[in-house]
Amino acid sequence: MTRRIAILTGGGDCPGLNAAIRGVVKASHGLGWDVVGIRCGFEGLLSPCDLLPLNLENTSGILTQGGTILGAASSGRFSAKTGHGQAGQIPPELIAEAQSSMEHLGISALIAAGGDGTLTIAQQFFEQGTSVVAIPKTIDNDLQATVITFGFDSAVACATDALDRLHSTAASHGRVFVLELMGRYAGWIAVHAGIAGGADVILIPEIPFRYEAVARAIERREAAGRKFTLVVVAEGAREEGGDFAVKGPMRADKEAQLGGIGDQVAAEIKKRTGKETRCVVLGHLQRGGGPTTFDRLLATRYGVAAVQMIAGGQFGMMAALRPPDIVPVPIKEAIGKIRTVPPEGNVVSTARALGISLGAASELAS
Ligand code: F6P
């Protein structure tokens, strides 16, 4: 009997998901397997099952497309609030219901492509007996156990392009521009794009900032004849002793929607320096659109590796990048704790060596 496997994409979308799906379908075809796509994450496994049979024809041409042809879902009965080990337990009877529809459909193994939330649920399926393997995706690049998740490079490219564009208008008008980027608990996008795009100040969740230090960095530039400044702020960045800037109420069962820190920083800079200041929120532009070459390749490699892991019976494992290889690692190692930017690590020390301010209190001593 032909083997039948399924793939789902959970949580928010990101560039590269379709490339991964295509990689899974092509590699499975080579082994003579059938692949079905589960629409809208784990929810699609509940009856009536929401399936899209996948084949070489309907996955042709999706390599370069953004989003996911399977649809994304970050809410519903299978939503797990995650980050810093807060993941909730999915009711075992819900997992059992999904397992019996998989059995009914002859699905012998499941590939879950997702970030911390999706992989937390995948682990619970595994512990309840499902043959599951995982593929790491998130623009935030905040998953443990892999060097890079796909989607990250595309988001950084988008943010760097935005900085390049702001650079010329900021310089022409002698203004301060604040660019608010995604990055809930981890400032990877902000620090990578900030360095690549020539930012002067980078504020990330891992280093609580002081407005005094930000204003001083701008005033120092001004004194040196640099009349404009580019400030990058991750959506999850906070003033020392402050809280996340959120849109709408905090909820126990769902991640709060972040946003607004860029405007707050811009207003405070104007107040403290008197400089004309503008804020741009890049938002979901970072998640939309097609994948970069790097992400196409990485997502395709993860997709192929997931199929190889199923063929080898390596369940409960996630495909991880350990350059130059893609290797299986236990899903358990990737979840529960977000991978954040080390404040003393190389990327931050590179920023400091370039004279970029992180808004840190320690900068006030120099
Ligand atoms: O996890 C990726 C991410 O882009 C976060 O950086 C951001 O906070 C969140 O998704 C936004 O998600 P939503 O689609 O719910 O607005």
C-alpha cells in the first residue's frame, strides 16, 4: 500500500512555507508516497477534515510564493500561548480526535511546520503517539536548537530595504527616523537589519533601554555634524522598568498584539532633543511577499529532510540547521524557551564596535 503523509503549517505565515511544502511533495514523490496538506493548522485535522491533496502539479510554481497555500491559523482550539515556557496543554481528547481522523484517512505520519507554538503542540501529539516530525519556521528566528529558521532572512531583507529608503529621506531633511520592526521577545530582526542598514540606535527586547542614552546618541551625532539619525526598535523593546507596548488587552490564552513602541520612542526623542522625528511601522510587510534565495533553499532543505526523517522513522524530531548540514534534533529541545539575542554575544558587540547605541544605561558612563 502507498504510504500517505500529511503536512500542516501552523502559527503566523512566513516566506518559505510554500518552498518547504514543495520540497516535501517532491521528495515524497521520489519515494512513491502520497502527500495531503492539512488546511489551517492542527484545526484542519478535526472532523470534518480540511484536506488539500498535494501533488507535483498543484505545487508547481509555489517555490517563490509568499504565505502558505495551506492557510495559517494562530487561534482556535489548538492555540498554545508560548514563549518562556508558558505553553498550554492541549486537551488529550482533542489530540485523540485528530489522531482518529488521521487514522481514518490513512495518514501514517505528520509534518508540522511552525514556530514555538506549533512545535509545542506537535510535541504533545508525539507524546500521545503520533508519528510527527517538524520543520522550524518564524521570521523572528527565536527557536532553540537550530541556527536559523526560514523566513528570518526574508524579513531582514525587507527591514534593511526599508532602512535604505529611510536613510536618504532622513539625510535630506536632517530628521530622526524611528523604524519599528517585528520581534516580540527576540531582537534578531532589529539587530541584523539595524547593522546591515546602517542604523545609529538599535533597541531590542533583550536590552532594556534608557531614553537618556538614546537622546545622547542623537545629540553626539548632531555635535559631530551628522544631522540625521536612524533608530531601529523591535516591537518588544522596553524602557528600563517599563512594559511591552500593546494594542488591545492582554489575554491569558493568546499572545498580546504588540505595537506602539516606535511612536513612543519618536515622541520622547522629539521632546528630549527637539529634533523633527518620524516613526514608520514596518509591520506585516516583513512577513509578506516571496522568500529570499537563502530562505527558498533553507525551506526546501528542511522539507526534504522532514521526508527523510519519516523514511528513517525519526519521529519527535525537528530538522535543524547545523552548518553545513541539516540534522534531526528532538522537537523538545526547540520549544519552551525562546532563543534571544545574547547581550554579550558577537552580533551585539559588533554593533557596539560600530558605535551603534543600544540605549543601554552603561553607555551613560562613557
Ligand atoms: O511570530 C512572528 C510575529 O511576526 C511576531 O514578531 C509578531 O509579534 C507576530 O508574529 C504578529 O502576529 P499577528 O499575525 O498575530 O499580527
